[in-house]
Amino acid sequence: MVQQKIINVRSPLRVDFVGMTDYVPACKAFGGSIVNATINKYIYATLAPRYDRRVVLNAPDQGNKRVEIEDLAALDGGGELGLVQEIISRFELDRGLELTTYSEMPAGAGLGSSSTIATCVIAALDALTGSRMTAHEMAELARDCETEALGVTYGWQDQYSPVTGGGVKFMRYWPENLGWHIEVNRITLSPAYMAELERCMVVCYSGISRPAKVILDAVAEGVETGRPETVEALQSMSRLAAEVRSKLQSGAIHDLGLLLSEVWEYHKRLHPEVTNDRIEDLYRLALREGASGGRVCGAGGGGAMVFIALPNREYALRNALREADARVFDCSIDQQGLLIW
């Protein structure tokens, strides 16, 4: 018997120094810029072809969930693990497969896991079928499948971030009237600057799974109705993204904290549920124990928080957060991006 080819994909999650500005209708109207960094926390996918037409989906990080579909023709984007089913249905397959996906980080951490899973699955199927999709095509297919399976899609950074390589990036969506689309710029840091960023960047999990949809729906409504607070906050955060890029390029790593705090203040104007007592307590604690600033990753309301420690205060900051029952992650910057083997 001929041995089947097993395809493995690893894709990094991201920490966003400036996020929320990638809501597509807002980007089309007045543009949007973000800065993020891929980190060494990953989504994994393993694909094994079958000899029949059955599709078996495993999600061990979701209570060992297992979904079995009798035939490729029965794939349903509205079913269990519907996003994965929708993606598989977009590829021309003549036999079934078994697919296992899982995340190293908690659900609802605000690190882009949903879209990263989508790009992982697309990359695995692209390798299986030999489709040779470009990074842009993978990212846009992920966005389209999310729209179909989940009924809505908000942004673009989490689809584009892993497939365009690793590292720290400045990403911009040009307004529709300028005729551009998405621009991805890797911010090149010297080894010394990168080491300093990794040392002083402290990422922790608040212990609260974020209510992202409520917040994102409010942003969508604010943009659609032209609510001044929403539009001003998004535009101000985009402006700060350029300042964050400048600080990184100049090696002024410890100055990042103040900018992240400024981003956080605008972020909180988007919706009351962006923050809560637990987040504010951790934020105040971090500032007391040696952070120059920081913010909540993703939509807010919970999930992961990122802080920039003052020189030689990162150890004390990590310990203080642990004592406050926050889960602190040892993070470095992933330089590879999405990897297939």
C-alpha cells in the first residue's frame, strides 16, 4: 500500500500593539493602520488524506471535539466546526480527509486564533491539492469563508498576519478612493533591539474570555452611523500606529509603553465592555510594578494583555501579575510565520 502524505502546518498567533483599526468598512472609507508581532504561540493543523470520502475533524482543545461527516458532499458551513467545513468545501477533493487543529493559547485570548485556524486549514489544503495559492489569496479566502460560515467578518489583520511571514509588522489598508488595498511592511529590528523588545514585552492572560462580538458589533454600528466617538477613536489609533512603527525602527523600545497606553485610552472609547474591573485592576498593578504602559489585545473585554516593562523591571512585573492570578506567558517574536511540512 502506498503511504499517504501527512501535511502539518504551524501558524503563529499575534500580539497587536495597535489593533481594532482593521474593520473593513472603516478602512475603505478612511483607511486603517495596525502594528502587530507574531509570537511563538501557535495554531497547529495536521491533515491526513483518507481512502474514502469521509471527513473527520478533531479539535482536542475544544473538549476533544470530534465531528464526522459521511461524505464530502455533506459538508456544512453552518454545522459543528462550521468554518473548517466551509473551507474544505471550497477545494476540489476526490476523497476524504482527517484534520486535527488546536491552539496553544486559551480560547478568547484576543490573539487572532479563529482566523489563524482558518489560514492553517487553507494552507494544508493548498499543499494537499497543489493549488499554489498566494498569501493574498489565502488571506482573502479565509475572510470569505468566515463571512459565509460565521455570518460576519470584521477585519483583515488576523488573516494576513500569519501568511505574510513572521516578525513585527506595520500593516495598512488604503482608503478605497486611493485605489490601494492592503500594504504589509515588516519592521526590521537589529538583533539588539529585538532582544530588548522580547525582554521587556510581558504578555499575560486576564482569565476572562472576551465578549468580542458585542464590542465589534458596536464598532460596526458606530462606523455605519458615523458616530464621532467611534470614527475619531479608530482614526487616532491608526495615527498612533505610525508612531509605534517609528519608535520600533529607532530602537526606542521602552517608549512603546506610553504609546500603547494612549492606544488603550482610545480603544476604551469604542464600547463600555472593552474594559472591566479585572482588567483595570491588572492594568493599575502593572503600572505600579514596573510597566511603562500597555493595553488589552484584540477586541477587549478580557483575553490577553500586553505590557512594556521599564528597564530591569520585567522580572518584578511578571511576578506581580502571577501573584494576581494572571497567567503570564514567556513570549518571543516568531520570525518564520506560517510553516508547512
